[in-house]
Amino acid sequence: MKTGLEIYIQENAIKSKVKEIAQKISNDYKDSELILICVLKGSCIFMADLVREISIPIFLDFMSVSSYGSSTSSSGKVRIIKDIENDIEGKHVLIVEDIIDSGLTLVHLRDLLYTRGPKSVKTVTIFDKPSRRVVDINSDYRGFEIENHFVVGYGLDYKEKYRNLKDLCILSFYD
Ligand code: IMP
Ligand code: MG
């Protein structure tokens, strides 16, 4: 099968959206201690850009989960490969996601983190595909709503490829 790439959201548009979200977060958490949890690997680029636009003191942590294997739709199962290192009890937590598709990953992560007694758990995602949702969850902060396309770049991959593309691109498959 052949693949095609087409730019969907340009680097500059992503940059200004990230700034906008970071300002909101800085304002909303200005009097509290906040831990941002990056969901590896897809969110690493967004996390790096986002934290540099946040103007309040924050803590960073990283988690690695696997839900897809190498296919393009969710298996519904979320496997934790690497857990966070911080104790989040009594702390405000913000889960940093690259994209919400079925919503299964986020629901699973949010419920898991809640069992550890944080003061709050909110989520931020740079991309959102609401038409693909199978569970009822919405992000507290979100960048772009996107149509039902398989997208790569800005951290997102297909079989581990394309994460380093600066723009978000549509990956299409044809014979
Ligand atoms: P969900 O559990 O179906 O919401 O899937 C969320 C995860 O699947 C995201 O964090 C991504 O890593 C991956 N994902 C969902 N849609 C796409 C896509 O269009 N391109 C690449 N990865 C995707
Ligand atoms: Mg992800």
C-alpha cells in the first residue's frame, strides 16, 4: 500500500495556539502547584512547546502508555509502560495529550491518576477528533478540532514514523 502526506495544520498556527493555551493555564493555576504529565511518546513535542510558554512554576513528569500497537485505531486496551515518578497526592495534575480519538486512553489515565488522591486532574490536548469518540470525555483545554483523518507530525506517528514533521499532516493510504 502506498501513502501520501498533505499538510493539514501549519507550524505557525500550532505555535500560536500553544501560546494561547499556555496563557490560559498560567492564569488558571497561578496560585497552585501544578504537575504536568506528558503522555509519551506522541505528546513530547507539544509538552516541550507548551511548558516553555507557561509563565508560572510547574513540575514535569512523564508516562508511557500503549494503546494502538501499529494499527490506526484504538484496541481499547491501555498498557502502562512507564509510570510517573512524582507523588501526586494533594497536587493539581494536568495530563498533556497529543490527540484524543476514541477517548479510551484519556479515560483510563484520568481514572488511574484519581486513585492516587490528587487535588484535581485536568487534561490538555493539542488535537481532538470528537467524531471518533466512543467514551464520553472532553479535554479541559484543547487546541484544534480535526476531521476524521489519520494525522501525523508534531509528535504523532504512523508505525513510529513522521513524529518530527513540524506541520500536522494527513496521512492517506491507497493502492
Ligand atoms: P484514543 O485512546 O483512541 O483516544 O487514542 C489516543 C492516542 O492514539 C493518542 O494519544 C495518539 O497517540 C493515538 N492517535 C489517535 N489518533 C491518531 C492519529 O490520527 N494519528 C496518530 N496517532 C493517533
Ligand atoms: Mg498519545
